[in-house]
Amino acid sequence: MKFSQLFTKGSNVKLAYLFAVINAVVIGISFMLVKKTLDYASPLDTLTFRFAAAFVILLIVLACGLVKLNYRGKPFYKLLLLASMYPLGYFILQTLGLKSATSAEGGIISAFTPIITMAIASLFLKESTTLLQKLFTFLSIFGVVFIFIMKGSSVDLSKMSGIILLLVACVVFAGYSVLTRFVAKDFTPMEISYVLIGTGFIVMMLMSLTSHGLSGTWDALVTPFATPTFTLLIVLIGVIQIVTAFLASFVLARIKASQMTVFTNLSTVVSIVAGAVFLGEQVTWYHLIGSMLIVVGVIGATRFAGKKVHFAKTSTEHATALKS
């Protein structure tokens, strides 16, 4: 079988599950890389640079003829709406929320995204979930929350503005997951990825330039690149941005949105392992128990999901996304 044949609309659901796991692993690793970049640049600049790197890489790939894009006659406004939700809406809300809330609070709140997605998908996509699927989804969420609580984290209601923004960010990401199911009917994963990353690059760059312009800190925008380590990190994160955008679009075209988002909790497990291996961070008993709950929850939510899966009917074969 040619590699491109993996991207046809009749692809096996098991491949989608595999890609969902890979997506979670890649996201988990990216947490560690992003954490390292913050030693050199601000969160906004780091976000701008990662989208810039991803967009440049995509342009090079396109110029070399490695991918084919076809937006002609397609509802492009759907892609712009999708981009307004993720990455724009999600990252902007998350950044603003974390100004008055802690990263731990952000981790606890984001763990509830699968439940929000389940509710929205049920409303707009009429996706049904079994009782066991719901229970195992809650188990994976509890695993994430358990880890944060045992680390001494909690949700401080006095920081309500930040908490509300983080909750809205979760709703926006859930909406993105659901909307992608609709958009995937007309666009290939690669076509979706180009627009999401391109839009993210343009908007984040404008925000970063405006911020430095108002504060008169233009030197801070370029100083980090004097360190080769930072440049390498940004390139790696740029590649990850492309991979996750593509995998998410591919998976959401083939399995339910409620199933896809529960896999994202696996990234917490991966980030714990990556932190221990590469950053020397301590792994405690509650990390192990929480990770076990997450993994069991994800496996159970997948195993006991409804049998019937609707594939997105694309207007063009996904094989056009990559050449064999």
C-alpha cells in the first residue's frame, strides 16, 4: 500500500486512534520544549516565533511541490472561522487567563475540555456516548486533576477573571474540535493546517510587534536568536505545530470529537515522563497513580465508545495532501 493511501476517507479507524496517541505524545513533548524557550523570550514572542517557524516550513514544503492545495470553489470562510477559534481564540484567551491565574489552575481547568467537547458534540453533531465511555472519560480527567491537587495546586476563586477566561478557552477549543468535523468534509488535513498556522502567524506577529512597539522593546524581539539553542527550540516547536495541526485534522475527520479530546489528557503523562528524563524533574507516587488513571481512562473511553463512526465525506481525497 502506498503511504498516500493511508489518507483516503476509507482509512481504518485504528489508524485514527494511533494518530490521536501520537498527537498527544507530541503535545506532551512540546510542553517541555516551550518551557525551555521561556528562559529566553516572553510567552507572546515564543508563541509568535513558533507559528512563524511552522509557516516558513510549510511554505518551503509547498514550494518544493511536496504537497498540493486546492481551495478553489470551497467554503473558505469555514476555515477562517475555524482559525478564529484555534489557534487564535484559544491561545489569546489562555494567555490572558494565565495573567491572573496560575499555570496549575490552567492545567486543572483544561482537563475538563473532553467533557465540554462531549456536550457540544452531542448538541451540534448528535454524537452519542455510552455510560461507560462517560465514566472512563471522567476517570482520565480525575487523573489529571489528582496530579495537580497532590502537587498542592487548587483553583483560587479570588482569581475569578482568569479562571473564567481559561474556562472560555476550553469551550473555544471544544468548539474547534466539533467544527473541524464539519470543515473536514470540504478540506484535506493539510489544507486546514496551512490556513490555521498561517492565520496564527499573521495575528500573533501583529500582536507581538504592537506590544514591543508600545513598550519600546524592539531589541527583546530579536535578542533571543543570538542563542543557537533558542533558535533550535523554535524550529523544533514549529515542526511540532505542523504535526499536531495535521494529526488533529486527520483524526477529527474520522472519529468523534468527544473521543479525540480525551486523548489530549495523555499529554500530561508524556510531559511528566519527558520532564523526568530530560529535565531531571522528580516523579512521585501521585504522578504514577494519576498517570495510571489517565491511561486507563483513555483506553476505557475508546474501548467502550459507540461502535458506529461516521467518516467525514471530503470533496477531494485526502491522498492529495501528501505524495506517495
